Amino acid sequence: MSKKYFNKYFQQRNNIVVFILCGTLLTVFLLASCKEQKQRTVTSANKDVYYTCSMHPQVHEEHPGDCPICGMKLIAVSKKSNSASTQIHLNAEQITLGNIQADTVGKGIIGDKLVLTGTLNFNQNELSSVTARVEGRVDRLYFKNVGDYVQKGDKLYDLYSEQLNNAKQEYINALQQQNSMGNSLINYGALVESAKNKLLLWGITNAQINQLAQSKQSSTHTTFNSTETGYITSLNIKEGDYVMEGGSVVELANLSTLWAEAQVYTTQMSSIREHEKVSVQIPGINNQTINGTIDFINPEINPDTRINLVRVTIQNKNNQLHPGMPVYIIADNQQHNSITLPPDAVLTDSKGSTVWVQTKPGDYEIRMVQTGITNNNEIEITSGLAAGDVVVTSGAYLLNSEYIFQHGSDPMAGMKM
């Protein structure tokens, strides 16, 4: 072949190679453009969804993956669903599996009795503390056990006190000088009275002072008697302890009256009033019943538990009752017509009480309500529902869970009555 032919052949082959390379580059560019466009489309679409776990709906992720809590694969949930909506829709299979049952509400009779569970406690007005009037060493205790019964005037402890011994000797000296010298130059009567008042202020009784005046002898130890009556609830010293002026020796509780205290929900507060007559039943003593009056209703309500405190003061005849005993406080309520629901239909937490209302087959709406009298079988609804509303009586908790799963938030969030 001639040189001219080879040159033409190689030129044609080079053209073909260039054409193939250009085609390949164009194909790669087109594929990259399509992939980028597809990624932009996916990214745009993903802005309308988030990924959550069917077992842990609190998990919100922007991209698919696994649940950080349990490891299950995340599912996509549309963000376009109205998270502020109070409604939810279930299909027939979900209603059957969840045993969702609803019933039309109407007015019925409720009232008769309100039973509150309570406990007997010390009457705080009957608690007292016996304190030392003068400092010294307690060398003898006449009552050594918590629970011992002390009557007013009983010997309580013997005290060795240098201050008190000096004061007693001053009183004896003043009496002797008054008897021997009279009041010609010095008013010994005033000195005797001053020494006597000091002894009285330090807890010495008139009987002990009179005995001191007669014997003219001061013992090293002084006996102190109880100034109150009651059972020892706290023994703050033991023999050999040194007690300061004002220090507590024993604490006593007079159990002639006790407090019956019960916790009451705010929804039950409308059923009780201060000074209302009630009966207190003690199951531990053959259901003995004692009549009383509600003498205190706590004006402050715990915002977390929505629980209040009521108190009834009762007599403790023969000291049969003891703090810590369980009791029932029974208040009579006038019967009246009102909307009532079974307890399972009403969901209550720190935000309030709600029910699920069926607006049409398969559609349910959460509604906040106010409750009244509550007993074991029914709850009174004072507002939020009307006769004829169809309310979910079974499966309300499942509807709540399904709502959280679909919307990713509590249905009560932001709700106001």
C-alpha cells in the first residue's frame, strides 16, 4: 500500500475514536444530569415526609433508616397531615382489631354517696414538746420508751445543774437572812421574792419551792415534771446526756382527737363543702362509724397531680383509734340527672380529662370535658358533651396511641376547655 493510503486510513480511524469518545462523554453527562434531577426530585418529595418508628413514634428523622431505640426500619409519615387536628380515621379492620366500641350517651341518675379513702393522722394541734428551762445533765429518765403514756404532773427526769443549785441556795440564804434580821435595813422580802421568781422561771413548781423553804436544804438533783399529757412520739435524750436551755426532752401527742385525712381529685371538689357533715368509717374496728364535720379543705391544689386534701377531726374514745389506720370518709350527695360515662371512656392526666367522640363511622374526634362525681361504676360529665353524642366506651387508650403514631404528637397538646 502507498503512504497516502495509510495516512487516510489512520485519519478515518482517529475520527471514529473521537466520535465514540464524544458519544461516551455525552451519555455520561446525560446520565449524571438525570441522576441529579432524580435526587432533586426525591429531596423535594422528602420535604413533605418524616421517618418514624411504629414502636417509638417520638422518633422523627429526615431520612430513612433504622430506629435508634429498637433498630426497626423507619417508616415514612406525611408531614402534610394536620398535627393540630383533633380527629383520626380508622378502617373497619383497625376498629375490629382494637375492639373500638362506642355508645350514645344520655342523662342518668348519679349521686347518693361519695366515698373517699383516707388515713388517720395526729391532730397537729394536740402535739406538744417538753423542753428544758435550764441547762444541765440528765441523770435519770422516768420514761424511756416511745409510746409510753405520760400524764401532766408525772415525774419526767432528774437534772443536775450548777446554775439551778446556786439559785436554790440563794433562795434558802435569803429566807434565813429575812428570818434572822428582818427588814430593818435591807428589804430581804424583795430578795426572797426575786430568788423565788428565778426558780419559777427555771421550771421549779410552787410545791418544790415550799418544800425547799421548809427543809432549808438543797439537793444536788432537781426533779422536773411533765407539763403536758400524751403519748411519747419522740424521746430526744438519754440518761447522761447534757441538755441546753430550751432543748427538747420529749415530744408528746394527745390522742383524744385525731385527723381523718383523705385525698380528693379536683373533679370531686364540687361534691364536698367545708363544714359539711360526713361519716368516718374505720374498717379495722368492725367498720365502726364516727360522725364528723369537714373542718379543712386545702386551698392549694397540686398542679401535677390535681389532688387536694380534706380533713375531718374525730373523737378518739377509749383511745381505740391509732394514727396510720385506714379510713373511709363518706359524704352524702343529692341525687340528680346528669350525663355519665364508664371510667374507661374518660382519659385523665395533668392536663385534664378527655373523651373520644365518633363523628361518623370510622371517624373519631377527641374532646375535652369537665367531670363531676366519680364512683366505681361511672363518671359524671358536667360539660363538654351533650345527650346524643356517640362516645367511645372501649378502646379510648388505643385511639390515643394511634393518634400519636399518625400525628407524632399528643392529641391534648394545646387543647383548652
